Amino acid sequence: MSDGARMRSGGRAARQRVRQAGGPPRPAYLTRTIPPYALLSEEGLVRIEEAADRLLAEVGFEIRGDEEANRLFVAAGATLENGRLRFPPGLVRAIIRASAPAAFVQHARNPARNVVIGGDAVVFAPAYGSPFVTDLDGGRRYGTIADFENFVKLAYASPHLHHSGGTVCEPVDLPVNKRHLDMVAAHIRFSDKPFMGSVTTAARAADSIDLVRLVFGEAFVDRHCVILGNVNVNSPLLLDGEAARVIRTYAAANQAAVCVPFILGGAMGPVTTAGALAQCFAEAMVCVALTQLVRPGAPAILGNFLSSMSLKSGAPTFGTPEPALAYFAIGQLARRLGVPLRCGGNLCASKLPDAQAASESANSLWPALLAGAHFVLHAAGWLEGGLAMSYEKFMIDAEQLGAFHVLAGGLALDEDSFALDAFRSVPPGGHFLGAPHTLRHFETAFYDFALSDSNSYEQWREEGGQDIARRAQKAWRGALAAYEPPPLDPGIADALDDFVARRKAAVADAWY
Amino acid sequence: MSDGARMRSGGRAARQRVRQAGGPPRPAYLTRTIPPYALLSEEGLVRIEEAADRLLAEVGFEIRGDEEANRLFVAAGATLENGRLRFPPGLVRAIIRASAPAAFVQHARNPARNVVIGGDAVVFAPAYGSPFVTDLDGGRRYGTIADFENFVKLAYASPHLHHSGGTVCEPVDLPVNKRHLDMVAAHIRFSDKPFMGSVTTAARAADSIDLVRLVFGEAFVDRHCVILGNVNVNSPLLLDGEAARVIRTYAAANQAAVCVPFILGGAMGPVTTAGALAQCFAEAMVCVALTQLVRPGAPAILGNFLSSMSLKSGAPTFGTPEPALAYFAIGQLARRLGVPLRCGGNLCASKLPDAQAASESANSLWPALLAGAHFVLHAAGWLEGGLAMSYEKFMIDAEQLGAFHVLAGGLALDEDSFALDAFRSVPPGGHFLGAPHTLRHFETAFYDFALSDSNSYEQWREEGGQDIARRAQKAWRGALAAYEPPPLDPGIADALDDFVARRKAAVADAWY
């Protein structure tokens, strides 16, 4: 199936609008009509591409413990010496350009929730991978499957999140070797939005794909993307065998690997942003190229997780200006390469949903959107550099995502928007409150923040003088109380239960 | 003096670096090397210019109670009928293009603090005009001259603020008709950064200019900009006579009027952003044109204060997406017109320095920077839609301004930044912590937030588990305790005292 046909056939369903319970109809994903930000000139972009090529040609890249992946690259023209792959300049780019789709549809079990990943589409997904969860009154503790289900429900209930995410928190109350089954099943049971599968081993990736086959059917899954797998590179310039096998497992099943170098400048990469950026681009390209060698045309996403570190403590930092600049550049590079881009959304280092958390998050979300990121992971809930998933931060972040829908929609410049009739009806120094033009547009004129308080100081104090975190607490409790699961075919539900039970019974629990 | 010469002669001094007490040398203003964001196409910009032209030609603009201003516009080609000026399409733009400088230097009493306003320069100034001040322990109360002096000192002490601002808070303990003297004197005494004068009446504007003449000398002031006056338009499409006289007073003295339509969509303008934007542009152009009719070549700044309102309460809202889009557009329009642009910086509606305040502020600061704003007012301290100046928010905002210095500096793409030697020295999967390249760049690699906490959760909790507002409290108290005034010539200090005393003795106190 060609990329174009892929876009056309899936796009129609994906662009259908979904009516949320009680809310206005919302699109299943955001369509950006404003242009991406062009930080670098053509010359600057070429310099980074050349630096990435030089890294791969002169320093090389190691896939440690996956002979098949090494064999595929050697067959494609790379050299392998002492375990190190070296690539002639331009080789990985050529492999990608030959077959990787610039955009694809990820199907949801509710077709109205299908999302497009690539092009002008933007998809917001919750934060991923926190071992801890936290809320205002409950404090910080290890995540459980109950927390996991709660965050799936909150993402389902939010009109601003298009995706159910993956490991929305680690359910540490479940065995390490079995929790992936419960996680994937929870995404299917408690949401009808698209989601991500396990990547901790190739066998768990295969389990994840087997589970979605029960929902969508084997033939459909072989032809359509229905699950993503988010794979971290072992930066610098290393992919371990298990990660390589996970990438191959997703690609072989025609499912999308998200290939994400994880680079904190100074630790897994150089402290200079240009170098870390070239490295990130090189590493991600190798992994995307691997997907194409496994199965030409398989969907894949180029990932970017590049942050800075504190000069005082060596701790990872977020919301700093250096990664923001890198976002803009990688956005341009991904568009030139012609693959969808993943960026982090509302990243922060703060331990609380305070002003630090919000500034840091905005300093990631703004560049993600303007860079033209297509799949924005960690868009809601993230605290402490990803160590904790916060119930309150989830709601605060989601509200910002809503605002970015309006921002991404751009300025309407039609005749009515210029409101000449309104100006004719209001005298100089007068007001527009009762003007027919105002009444005609009032309800849809401005994005209406639900959690932000714009009332007078007096009214705000009368209502308890709360900060936004306290209002967010009320909001997530309300959303969970009002939650109703989307319908699920009982036959599919039984098949899922059966599969999970059989898989669990087959091996003993492992806790590490 | 030509614009070019103005830039060249002032630029050298302004680009000198200032060594802050204890800190690294910092430039006196930010130089943006990253390109502005191009939201709209040429066609879209022309549509807005045409809409502005239509407003001024068909609806008109009233200057109520200043015959001289009306006379100047009629002499330049406008028509006046029933008090309403109407302008042939393109007239105000032609007046501005004929003589208004695209960039100018605002001189400070310390030449190393001179700032460029226009071009690639960005100047950050504190928030302006709050009747209230607030801090964590002291709570919210009316501002006093002691608070005013504190904020002048904090702006002086911050390497991230380039400007002392104007009415950093209202000193409501001083008579309304005399407080402008104390405010201007405080800017001169407690700081050596550039600042703004009074705009509440033309006489107070004249007093402000007389005061700076004592510092810089009459001849210097006649040839150089040393003070700004921030004048609000009485939107929609009205300028009252006193405001017009204030603009004329600054322009006649060759000082820069900042011409700022104050538009909350739905109240002083239409709810549709395109209409409010065309209105804002039209109103600001008329005022900038007035400065040029008074004195061709006088410096002036095109202002933009355009926000939305709550659909629930009619309260002004900040950090919403509609004004962000307007920022980008007005930035493009100002560049086409060739005049410096003022935007608001860290605006918010929140009553506290919480996550709401920080999100809203970021949603103003990001578009201000990327729009290419030259003079960013309200860049630190603003809460409650401008009703309160917060000591903690001031410090939190300033830290973000520091980050934007790095962001605006862009990506270094030199050979050393690509760090090939570092990659050669680190094996795949290794780390860069001890690499010579890392050690060579470590200290300057990343922007180092002072107030943001990136430590481990355990360490953060051990240190008190504070949010950023509490850490900011410690910071502003420390900055005030460490404050030392910049040297001031005793003869000038005496002359200021004498002038203020004489002016105060001349009339009785007025409190309204």
C-alpha cells in the first residue's frame, strides 16, 4: 500500500469528529495550520546532516547482540568491524527515503479516534514511564495498576489528549514479566483511543501485538498501524540487542517503532547542543532505517529526547533553552528526511505542579508545537524528570494542550473576522459588548480555560483563594467519578481476558 | 541625525558589556540572532494592512480635545468632520515611513547600560502600573514608594532586566499630582539603567523630561532619547486630548512615545482577533504618525496590548492563544512598517505565582520573543492582569528572561560544537562526563536556572520541599539586602532634590 493511499484511506475516518460526553465535538487529533518555525537556514541544516553522516561513517554505531540487525545493515551497504557498524555518508538517509512513510494513520478501536501521525497532524499523548505517582493529598508513592487505569481514564475523558499513551505509570504492584499484559489490556478496556505497547523485551512486544490482533483481526493489523512501540537508543551510538529485536518485532508486524535517542548533554552526548543534535539525528536515523530493512514501508517515528543537565549537580534539567533550540532544528531535519517526528511535551524537573513545573513545561511544549512535532509524548502529567506522574499536573497540562489547539489553528482573516460592521456600530471610545458582531461570535471567540481563574481578586478569595493545583485536584476527581467506559464487544473482552490469563499462567512471576 | 548614524553612534556604547557585582559580564540588552516567526504570508499581512486602512478611512479616528493634533493631521492630508479624523488609505503609513527611526538608542546615565530599541535588539523591562503589591508573607496591599524603590533595585540587580521600567508599582502613599517626581527621581537614584517617565498629564510628562535634562544636559536630551513615555490609546479609535498632548510632549523633546492601544477583545474591540489586530495596528500607527508630525525623526515605539476576555465573567484573560497569534502578526506588521515594537512579556491573570501564572506568562513571553518584539514591557512581576506586582513573581520571571537570552542566541554550528573529538574518545554506550570536550565547555554549556530545583526528590525534600515561590522569596530578600546603589554625581543628586522640592512646593497635594 502506498503512503498516499495510506493517508487517503485512513484520513477520512480519522478526520471524523468525535462527540465527547457532554462536550462539543472535537477532532481526534490536532491539525496544525500555522507554519513550523524555521530556526536554521538550508546551510545550517546541511551542516547537521553532514555531522550526522560523519559520526556514522567515522565513529560508527553498534548494535550489540542482534546478528540479524547487523546482517541487514551489512547487506544494505554498511561495514561491520569489531562489532561496530560504519555507514557510507547518506546510506541511512537513502534507506529511509526509499520506503518510510512521511505520514500514516494509527487506527483506534473506535475509528472516529484514528489519528494521523505526520504531515500537518499533531497527536498529544500522556507522559510515559514514571515509577511514581503523586497527588496533592495522597502524596508521592509507587504507581499501581489502579493508578495506571486512572490515567488511561483521564486521557480518555480529556478532549485535548488524542492518544492513550503507553506506560502512563509503572504498575509496580504487578510482576515485571507480566504487567505489560495488564497495561495493554487496560488501554483497550478503559479507552478507545490509540495507544502504545510494551518494549521491555521482544517477547513482550510480540504479546502486545498479539493482543491488538484480537481486537482488530490479524489481516487488518498486518496492513494497518494499530500500536506504537517507544524504543530508547542506548546513547551514545549504541542499540542493545533486545531493543533492536523490539524494533524489528514492531516493524515486521507493520506497526510503528518510535526510535528515541535518550541524550542528556554531558552524559550520553556532548555538552554542545550541535553535537548532541547531530548524534540524536544519526542514532534515530539508524533505528528508522532498521525498520525499513525489516519491512519496507513499515510506519516509524523519528524520536528526540535531548535535554541538558545541571552544572551544579549533574541532574537532568528540563525546560532549558538548549533543548528548545534542538527541537526546532530536529523538526526541520525530520521534515527534510520525510518521517514523522516525536518530541516531548510538558517536560519538567519540578517535584510539584508549581510555577517551575509550568514554566519548564511551556518551554518544552512551545518548541514542540512550533518545531512541527507530530507525536508529542509526555504531553500531560510529567513531573520530576519523568519519575512521577501527577494527577494535578495531568489536568493542568491538558488545559494547555487545549489552548495549543487554538494556537495551531491560526488566525482567521476572512471578511467577517475583520468586523467592519462592528466598528461602524460602535462610536470611538465606546464598547463592543452588545454589538451584534460580538453576540454572533462570543461563544466561540476565545479559548476558555477551565482551571485558570480570571475572576477578581475578591471573588477568587471568596471562593477559597486556591492555586490552580487545588482546582486541578477537584477536576481529576470529578473526571474519574464521571468516567464511563467506552463500549467493548463482549467477545473481544473475553478473548483478551483469556489471552492474558493463559500468558500469565505459562510462567512464574518475576519481580525484576 | 540619520537613523543609521543614530544606530552606529549609540550602538557601540550600548554593546559594551557590563560587569554586575559578583556576576559575569552581561550585555546591556539582548541581541536576537534567531529569526522571527513568520505566521502570516505576504497576502495575509496585506489583508490586515488594508483592513487597518479601511478602518481609518471609513470609520475614522477621534482625537478628542487637542486641536493641535487634529490640525497636524489635517495639514498632512486627513479630513476632519464632526470631530472625526479620516485618513486616505496609506497616509499614516507614509508619514511613519518618511521619518520614524526603525531603531534608536535609549541612553542610560551609565553609558554601558544604553539599550538599542529596534532591529535585532530585545529589551526587557519590569511590569508597569499595578496599584497593589504582593509577597508571600506580607500578602496583598497597596503599593508605596518604598515598594517602588524596591522594584527599581531588584531590576537594577537583575542581569536579565535591561531596563528600569516606569511605574513599577503605583506609590499610592504619595499625592497623585506629585508622585511622578518621586518615581522618576527613584529611577535615577536607585538604578543606572534606562527608564520611563510620567504620562498621566502633559505637565507631568514635561516634568519627567525636565528631570532627565538635569542628568544628561539639555543639548544631549534634545539630540538623544533618554526617556520613554508609555501612552495608552482610549480604544476603540479614540485618543483623548491629554494623551495626545503627552505624545506631543515626548516627541517634541525627541523622546520616545510608546503608543499602545489597550484592547480586550469584546470590550474595546471586536471578539474576532483579525479585527482587533487591524484596529490595534491602525490606532498605534495614528499615534506613531503624530510623533512624526510633531518632530520628524523623533523615536517612537508601536505598542500592542491586545488580550481576550473570559466568556464566563467578562474578566480580562491572559496567556490565551488568541493574543499569541496577534503577537506574531503584529511583529510582522511592525517589521514591514519599519518601527520598533512593544509587546507584553510575562502577563497573567493568576492571583498567585502558581502554575497558572507561569503557564500564562510563558504563553505571552514565547510569542513576544518569536514575534520579534523589541521592547518587552511587563517582563517581570505582573500578577492579576496587572493589578498586583509580586516580589516572588518578579524573581521567577527574571529567571525565565535569562533563559530567553540563551534561546535568542541560537545554535552554534561551528566545528567544535559538533564535538567529533568527543565522540572519538567515548565508546558506544559510554559517557561524556570526563571527556576533554565536556570539561572544556561544561561551565558555559547550559543555562543555569538559579531558582529552579533539579535535585533528586529526596534532596529536595530534605531541603524543605519548597515550591519555586518560596525559593524566590529568599532570592528577592537577598537581592535587596545585597543592594548597593550605583554612583551618582552629587551635583546631579542635589539638582534633582532641588527640582523635586520646588515642584512639590508650588502646588497643594491632590489625591485623585
